[in-house]
Amino acid sequence: MSRNAAYNPPAEPTPDTLTRPWMRYLLATRPAFLTASLVPCLIGLATAYAGGYSIGLLSAALTVIGALLAHAGINVLNDYYDDKNGTDAMNQDRLFPFTGGSRFIQNGVFSARQTFRYGVVLLIGAAAIGVGLALGSGAGLWLIGAAGLFIGWAYSAPPLSLNARGLGEISVALGFGILIPLGADYVQRGSLSLVPVLVGIPYALLVTNLLYINQFPDLRADRAAGKHHWVVRLGARRARWGYAALAALAYAVLTLEVAGGVLPPAALLALVPAAFSAAAARQLIVHAERPALLANAIRLTIVAMMSHGVVLAAALSLAAAVR
């Protein structure tokens, strides 16, 4: 299929196609997107290792599991609240599975009540792991974890509904790009450090770009539901330039941090994914008002975000290992 052809989405979930309960519970979390939490964990572990701290395998594994559970719970609750406000039900321009939610409630796989309960259980599991890690690493993790869970809940849930107020983009940047690396680093280091915060900024901007580009297919439904995020406020034609600006800022910050000694020279390899970001930006500029043609740009955004974070974590770890 040509990258400019209309998107032919995979089949949406239905009760008939998902007969196994474990598969329903897994897919309801939108597992393909949970890597957005895995990568910043790797960044945080890498900053701790680069700081001279040995990595405890059990605590590192629990950190990753806790972050994934929290992200999964937030995804599930996002489906619940987007069903309540009508966003997903009226979304005719969605690019499944990238935008428009999991479709579990709309297609009758789960009821709204089941979805809410499942999301809460996932967050409780994440909180329990966080409590255990905090007992071993320090009280600072309580604050980091509480802030992350609060932002994740407030992103969709009323009365705050941060994404509807134009604060969703900032919430995503803080949660994925700052708090997760900071928390993963803290578990190993046992104290707060500015390093994972600084190192996480480029990833924070790139993960924000994923949310940002996903808002273009959802624009009409979100506007009708009263979700006034950045793309709704600007309109597709003006908002299309924001993606390139966020990407350029991400790679500029990385370059400045290498020049300033925050990151080792090897971290410049994390600039390579800028090619994916540039390709996605070009496609968005051309197709911003034709959401059916944005699927490839969304894929490129995911590749840029993931490869940047993985390469950055690897570069930090390698530089520390050869010192």
C-alpha cells in the first residue's frame, strides 16, 4: 500500500473475535502502546548506571512492571471516560488502532462498568508495586509515583479532564518523559537527581508528538465532545506546524546536552531518528486536513520516539561501561 493511500485499518475487537478472556484483558490495555512506558524506564535505569550505581535486576524488573501496569490502567480508564463524554462513540475519523480508543466499550467487548473496574485494579497493582519499591529505595518514590498516578487519572477524568483543557500534552510530557525516568533512576540511586529529568526532556517532547499527531484524526469528535486540546484550539491547518517544532526542539535539546556535558558524545546517535520525525512532519504538513492519510506518519512518530529512547539508553550505558 502506498504511504499516501487511504488507510485500511485492521478489524476492530468484537466479542465474537475475542472469545478468550485473557486476550480481552490484554488487548483492552492497548499493549502495543505500553512500550511508551518501557523506554523511559530504560532511560532512567541508564542514567543511574551512568551515575555509578549498580542496577538491581529485581528492583529494575519491578519498576518496569509497575510502570506498565500504571500505563495500562490509565489507557483503560481513558477508554471509560472517553465513552462517558461521547468522544469515542462519535469518532468517525479514527485510525484504529492508533486513535479513537480500544473500541472495547463501543463494540460490546466490555461494559463501561467492567472497563472502569479493570482500570482501577491495574492502578492498584501499580501502586502496590510502587509502595514495595519505595520501602526499599526511599520516600521520594512516594511523591514521584503519586504525581504520576494523579496526572494519569486527571488526564481524562472529570472534574480536571486535563486533555480537554489544553493540558494533556504537558501531562504526557511530564508523565512519560520526566516522572518515569526520574522514578526508575530513583529506585536504583536512592535519591533525587536532576540528570534523568534533563536526559528525559527530548523523549518527553517526542512522546508528546505522538499524542499531538493522534489528535488530528480525532479532531472533529474531540471538538464536538468539548475536548479543547492544542489541535482543536489551533485547527488542523495551523496546528500541523507544531509537530515539526516539537521534534526540532527535542533534537536541539539533545544536542545542547551533549555539548554541555550532560550526555556523552555517543548520545548523538539518538539524533538518527530525526529522519523519521522529519518524514512524519512532512506527511502531516501535507495531509493534516485528511486524517485518513496520516497512518504512516503516526507509525513514523512511534518509530522515532522508540528508537530515540532505546539508542539514548544504550549510549549512556555503553559510555558508562567503557569508562
